[in-house]
Amino acid sequence: MELAQVRLLVTDFAACYRFYAEVLGLKPQSGATEGPYEKFSPTTGAAGIALQDRAMMAGILGELADEASGHRSLVVLRVDDLDSYVEQITSRGAELLHGPAPMTDRMRVAHLKDPEGNLVELQEWLLLRA
């Protein structure tokens, strides 16, 4: 078994597309800026994040027709230099909720939200610096 992706169900597809592509700098697979689906990949690694229009999935699973509430996901991205990356993304419109700050003696983190309110954690693994 292989994890193919983590998929976020979103209501404002265009705003989320812009956030993951332009603010966070992930590479879109096809350029489908209006949806209903797009996969994003970092420059390294095999994992991916995908967006899917919530209304499309509600057509399959009727229970998703209700408006989402609360924090239902946490997307975690590892970066080599947290301070530099945070500087880049805040200049492109990201608003930090927390950090950069130590989480443990092994990692530093920063937190923000995408346009749908999904939490994004940026991690810098300190052990990889040695």
C-alpha cells in the first residue's frame, strides 16, 4: 500500500488553489485553477496535497453537503530553513498564527491557515542540520 495524497475538501477552490500554488509555492499538477480537483507537490519528496471541490464530493456523499466546521485537518510541510520560508510566504500574503518557535528540542514550527481554515504546520527538523 502507498499513500497517494492527502485531499482537502474545499468550498472556495480558487482561493485555496492560489494559497497552495502562489503563497506556499507548491507545484500544481495540471493548472486547474477553478477545480474541481488539483494535486500539488513540493519540489522534493513523493507526498502530495490535493484539493477537491466540496460540492462535487457532496454529490457522492450527501452528508458533506453541510458546511464544514472546526479544524478537520492539519497539513504538515517540512522545510529546510523555516525563517527564510516564512519570510517568503508572508511576503506573498500568508498570515502566521504562531511561530516560528521551538516545538521540541528536535524541531521548530510555524502555523497558519489556508483560505478554508485548514491548519498548516511548517516544520524545520533541527536534527537534519548536524
